Amino acid sequence: MSLRAAALLACALSCAAGCAAEEPAIAQGRELFVHGVAPLPACALCHTLKDAGASGQIGPNLDDLRPDAGRVAQVIRSGMGPMPAFTALTDEQVTTLARYVSTVTQAKP
């Protein structure tokens, strides 16, 4: 096997492992986005996000905004405009939501 072929194979295997590991995190983020965490409302009530099937009209359209994970986490923790701070969420939940939103919106051209 040539060095180039070996490098391509290693890259493909690395991506496959990373993509498979990412799927549960994306699914968990989608679940939090769509259903929320009682007694907090779901993000989908206010925001539009195609991947989640959400068409809320109160908050910004996240598909258009395409925020990075840091920005999403900051707004979840601190609030912005009419959106309150969601301080009842754990750090893990905030991270999961932030990764989900940034992943599905950044993947768009």
C-alpha cells in the first residue's frame, strides 16, 4: 500500500469513528432543543432550526444566524433580548445544546 493510500485510509477511518461518536451527541442536542428540560421551555418554541423541525418566530432563525458553539452557550447562560438566562441547565446540557446548534448550522454552505 502506498503512503498516500495509507494516509487516505487513516483519514477515512478517523472520520468514520468521529462521525459515529458524534451522532449520539447530535441526537441528544436535538432532543434538548425540541423538548427542553422541565420546567424550562424548549428552544424550538421560539427559534427556527430546520434540523430540529422547529419554526418558532420569537427568537432569531438559527439557520440564518449560524452561531458558533461559544456564542450559543453564552446566550443560553446569560440570555439576550427577550430570551432569559437558562441557569437551571447543567454545564453538560448547555454544551450539548451549543454543539448541536453550531454543528447543524455551520454545516450549511
